[in-house]
Amino acid sequence: MMTTTRKYTEYAPKGLIGVLTPQANTTVEPELAILCPPGFAIINARMVSDKADMEDRLSDYLENIDAEIDQFASAPVNTLALAVTGPSYLIGPARERTLVRRIEVIRGVPLVTTAQAVCDAQHILGARTIDLLSPYPPSLTEKSQAYWMAQGYRIGETIALQGDDDSFHPIYAMSSQSAGIALKEMQESAADAIVMLGTGLPTLRPMAAYSGWRGPPVLSCLFCLAWRAVQAATGQSPDLRGLRQWQSSQHWRRRLPPE
């Protein structure tokens, strides 16, 4: 990573975020570009694997994370953002924390994992019981549930979204409309928060549409990652007022593409 103190870049005067993205994910860069406030920017490195099985690819991403971070070379990133949740489910919270500490010591900048960013948002909201909206196959959904429970949360309802196995990817090819329809069914939930899982599932349109609804607070993985990475890039601590401002969608709604 860059060691010079001169870290100004034209399009990121407030903070440059180095994002680690799964190889075929088509959602991360567009949604982060929408979510990042003025003065912040992202640069992206693709995590690659030749494994056919999804969980094997997720394991590869962490196995090769140092080489993946090396793609940023001397770019003056202020924080690193791991834009995938699956690896955290596979290794669990304790090993995830160990990974974060190791990367931060070696690279000299914070590493924000998506799963921990979601936990940070849930903690700020005071959530103890969470509902899950999952685009994952059953095996990964179960590992996701185990991760959240290991973090101290109770799982209320879990709704599984059905992907198209004939598409280029069963998760990345999903539409935000499918997430919105499922989310609407959860409006009467007694949970403290609803989490739309997966960094490949488009979620910003339903998040904006339901930002003021009478249901539980709605979070998505990429939303939480963007919120937490921006704070990490500037050395700020998470707080409820700031999270509520992000959830209102006021600073990013206008950047959504037309339907």
C-alpha cells in the first residue's frame, strides 16, 4: 500500500475506498457509486476463482485476499471494503475478526467486511431479532443464519428468493423488483430489522421505496458496506443519526437510474 502522506486524488478528496468484488458480480460498482456521498470514490479489484462450486469460490477469495489487495498497488486507498458476505459465513465471526486485524496491521488501512458492516448497523439500531431476505441457495442460507446467530442475533423469518438457474448467475441476475415484492410481504413483521442478503442482489430501489414505511428498518449488505466504509475512510465512528440519514435515501435516491 502507498506510504506517502500525499494522498489527494481528484475524484476522492474526502476518501478513496478500495473494493474487493467477486468476479462476476454486476451490482457492487453501480450501487456503491450511487451510495457514496460527494467527495468519496471507489476503485475496484476483482476476486477470481476457477472453482465451479459457489462455496469453493468463496473460500478461494479469502485464501487469495493478499494478492487481490495487491491489485491496488500504490493507489492511496483510505480503507478496504470486502464486498462479499459468503466468506464471512464460512469462516465465522472469530476468524473474520482475526483476518481484519491481520490485514489492517499489514496494509495500514482499515478493512471493512460486509458482514461486520451489517452487524454494526444492526447494533446501532438496537436490533436483536432480524428477518432475512435471502437470494442464496439453501446451504449458504443456513450458513448465513448460523453466522448471525453466532453474532448474538435471533433469526425471525427467512424468505428465500428464487433465482433463474438459466441466467448468467442465479443471484446477480435477480432484479430489485423481486426483492421489493418479497420485502413488502414482511411489512407486518415483529423483527427489529430486515436484512436483504447478498452483495449481488440489487436492493437500492426497494430500500428507497420503503425508507419511511411502518415496517421494521430495512438494511441491505451493500448499503451497510458503503455506509461503514465511508466512515472508516474518514476515521469516524458509526452513530444512529448518521445511519438514519443514509436510510432516508436523501443523498443517494436521485442517483438511481430511471425505471
